[in-house]
Amino acid sequence: MIKLTKDISIQKLTAADQPELIELMREIYIPSYKHIWSDTGEWYLQQMYNPAVFKKDLDDPRSHYYFLLYDGWKIGILKYNYPESPDFIDFPDSLKLHRIYISKEYQGKGVAAQIMKRVESIARERGLKYMWLEVMDTQLQAQTFYRKMGFEWLFTYHLDYQKLLPKYRGIQILRKTLT
């Protein structure tokens, strides 16, 4: 476990954590995103967190996957990869903030800002030039937060997930220059 503040820690995920991970994501993801899916989001959870995909993520040396803890309680997840560039454009020496999900009860407590500082510190320590992420173009609160953290819009594309409702397919790529 890595302590970031008095209250906030991260704990590296292991293969044995997959059942707990998918249950935590049912508690966090489904209430927040069920309106964007034709099936409330279960298809997405099965695609992203099934045992085979999870094992592949853990086996990838570029992938770093954690539980987020607040006062010892698991309140979310963090996943980042480096080096990694978007499929559409190449910016070498980049870290992708792949997933950051925090339970609604813990949003607004500075958890995300502390996590972002930690990830940026890691990117800088490794001499990376950029951090980037993807955010839904309908998630205005998340966009505002990321812009406040220094990210800028690069472009928007559309996801082609089969159960994602059409009006929610817009994804923005945001990037922050570190050097």
C-alpha cells in the first residue's frame, strides 16, 4: 500500500482481486453511467473487468492498476499505462490515465486531485513528456476537473461499443504537456 495523504492510499491490484474489482465497479460505475447503456452497463463491465482482460492488464508491464482507499475503505480504482499513445495520433513518451473512478460519496474530497498529482509525479520521474486521457464529451464535470488540472482538448472521436447509446459515443482526448 502506498500512502498519499493521511486519508488517501493506493493499493496495487493482484489477480486475486478480480472478483472484488468487478463488484466495486458495479457499485461505482453502474449508478453513474447506467443511463448511457442499453443494458445499464453490465456489458461494459464484463468487457473491461472479466478475468481474461484483467489478467492481460496485470501481465502488461506498461499497465499499473490500483484500488483507491480513503481511511482504509476501497472507494475506487486507478489505472494508468506508459508509454502509450492514442491510436489516432502519436505522441511518444506519454502516460495514459486509463481509468480513474471514485465512489460518489468520496467525490469532492480532493481524492482525484491527489491521485492526479501522484500520477503526474510518476510521469515526470520517468521523463515522460505528456499525460493524456479520454473523457466522454457529455461528462462536463470531469472535463472541467481535467482542464483545471492542466489538460487541453486535442480532438473528439466516436466509440463504437455495441450497447452504448448513440448520443453518448463522443469521446474527447485531452493532453497535458509535462516538459
